[in-house]
Amino acid sequence: MLIDWSDEYLIGIDKIDEQHKEFFTKVHRVYEACLESEGENVVQETLDFLKNYAIEHFRAEEAFMREYEYPDVEEHSKLHAEFLDEYSKLSDEFSDLGTGQVLADNIIDMVQNWLIEHIADADRYYATHVKSRS
Ligand SMILES: [Fe+2]
């Protein structure tokens, strides 16, 4: 099920919260492109946009954690790298299987659900650390 952004996902750091919202928007965009038969080029484009956004967002988060000397930054960065690996597999699958409901469902399972859990868990930890320092 596609889930809308909700303020329950806020971690209390404005610039990161804005990026998480944008991440949700991009997930929705890929999902819709998969189901609206907009053509494989459009789906590929949305998949690439989402990947680039994820890379950009993770870099910003990692720099932010370092700025605040968060002790678990390496561990957290590993979670980001694992996500990007999985995402690459999903993109490759798209090249083989094409677009449609299967890809859309995989986007939900692999991207949206990961993001929600990651925000609720790993991101909240560093947010607590950062807020205790500022
Ligand atoms: Fe993160």
C-alpha cells in the first residue's frame, strides 16, 4: 500500500525532514509511473531521479552526522550503502521484467517500507544525538 507522508515521521530537524518528505514524493512518482503505463523511458527516468535523490540525501545526512560527531556514523552509512545496493538490483530487475504492478509492489516493499523503518529507527537515533548537542 502506498503511504502518504505523515508528521509522525518527523525527526525534528527541519532540513532533514524536508528531504524525507521529498523522498516520499519521489517514491510516489515512481509508483505512479509504473502503473500509468507512461512508457519505460519515463519509468527509468523516475527510477534514476529517485536514486540520485537518495544518494544526495544520504550524503547530506552523513555529513550532518559527522558535523555533530555522531559516534555511529559508519554503521549508519552502511545502512545507506546497503539500500543503494538493493536499489540497483531493483533497477536491473526493471530492465528485465519491465514496468507494471510487480515493479510498483517492489517499490513499496523495498523503498517505501525501508524508508519508513529507517526514519523511525536509525534516523531517530542520530536526531536525538544532534538535538542533545545543539
Ligand atoms: Fe539515514
